[in-house]
Amino acid sequence: MRRLLGLALAAVIGIVVWLSIPLSRSGLTADPRPVADYAEALRRIDGLRAEDGAAIAPECRTRLFTHGARAARVVVMFHGLTNCPAQFDSLGRIAFARGANVLIPRLPRHGWADRMTDQLARSDAGELRTFADRAIDLAHGLGDSVTVVGLSVGGTLAAWAAEQRPDVDRAVLIAPMLGVARAPGAWTPIVSRLAGALPNLFVWWDDARRRALLGPKHVYPRFATRVVAATLRLGWMVVEDAARRPPACRTIAVVTVGGDPAVDNGLCDRAIDGWRRSGRAVETYRFPARLDLSHDIVDPEQVKGNPALTYPVLVRLIGP
């Protein structure tokens, strides 16, 4: 019995020690290789689009709105978890009408026509980092000044770009997933480590409706714990770096939703505080909880999305 108790205690201690080890930053730093030429950018974007094969829903393929030449400004828009480029179509067209070239790439493992695909279970943080680098590199061929906009997981990528890419002029974070609402703050690295090590689980967005999820029909009705682990690993790195040094990009704007049921606004505030202590101005806007908005305040088809209310704020912060 004593031996069993000793083994159990040793196992518990081992788990505690393992959970306390800092999350690995290996492979998550930027590797900028910006494209300077418009024609070369178009050629590489064609390659990106070629990756949207027959398995990808037509409405979920990478989108490019271009004025036919290099513009003064290019906006890259990263969509959210289980969504696809269709999410940013309306907002992207507004940015295009205001003079920018706009690139809305499909995130890895998103946009499958089979909404019950298991692709998200294969996600990892390095893949997300490589994707963000690639999109920002392409953007440089489309415009002189690069703005990166992202929602949720895409907001985490925008936050990562703010920290890592000095060639980004402006980063606009919309409800970024730096942590999750149900396990906030210091639980974030623990959740990331466990979700990355344990067998993957698929979680329904709406456990009652399941496949009959309300809202946009291209959205996966469930998400994988593995993609949450990957996103939180990047998000935690952003929070830690924000406390240590100024962000690399020139300007930052952050939009959050009061009472957001999906993400941890507290960690977002912590990153903002770190950036401000470093002397960098950060514009912020939080929609009041009383408005009862969706976490997704970008997709016009989203339940409780209310673009009539949210778009004026988003358009102002994304800029002219």
C-alpha cells in the first residue's frame, strides 16, 4: 500500500512539475520574407488559392480584392475559429472601397465543404505561425503599408504579428483568443499544455443543436481542443512578450466584447497594459455586455452579430 501511495504521490508531483514548465516558444518567432513586387505577390497568391482544392467550400476559398496595381495600403484579414474567408467578405469590401488592396486568406484546416471534418484535430502552433508569416509576406507585394486585422484565432495571429513583425504598420485585434473565458488568466498555459497532450476532443458550439448550429452555414458546428491548444500557445507568448518589450508594429487597436463567452478579456487587458507601459499607444474599444453581442462581431450572418452597430467601430479602427 505504501508503495502504491508513493507511486501515486510521485505521479502527482510529476504532473504538477510538467504543468508548471513554461510553454515552448520554439518555432514561433517570425521569419519575414516580404515580397516586394506586385506581380510576384499575385503569382504566390495564385499558389495559395491552388491549395483551396475540391474539398474546400467555394465560399471559403482565399479572397483577394485588388485595384489592379500596388496600393498605398493593403489590409490582411484573418478569420476566426471554424469560420472561413466568407466571414470577412463584407468588411473586406468596405476596406477595398476605401482604397486598400485586401487579402483574406483561408486559415489552415478551415473551410472544408464537409463541416464535420476532423482537420482541426491536426492543428499546431507552428503551422499557424508559418501561415501568418506567409500572408504578411505576400501583403508587402500588394501595398506600401500593411494592416493586419483578425478575429478570435485570427485576432491571436494579429496580436502575434503586432509583437513579431516590425514591417506591419497597424494591427487590429478583434476579440482575440489569448485565453479562454472558462479557464482564464494563469490557467491558460495549463489548458494549452493539457489540450495539446491529451487525446483530441471535438466540442460542439451548441450542444443542443449540434449539426443544426444557427448562423452562417459554412461554419463548422464543432471545434477541436487541439486547435485551442495551438492558439493559446501563441496567445500566451504574446502576453508574456507584451510585459517584457514594446510591440514590433507601429500602431495597435483592440476591440473586445463585454461578457464575451468565448475568450478571456482579462488576458487581453493584460497585454494592452504591457504595451502601454512600454510607451506604445493602443486604441481600445469594448462593446458593453448589455448589448448581448456575439463573440463574432464581424460576420453579418452571425446570430447576435449586429453589423449595423459593430461595423462603424471596426471600420474606424481599421482605418482609411
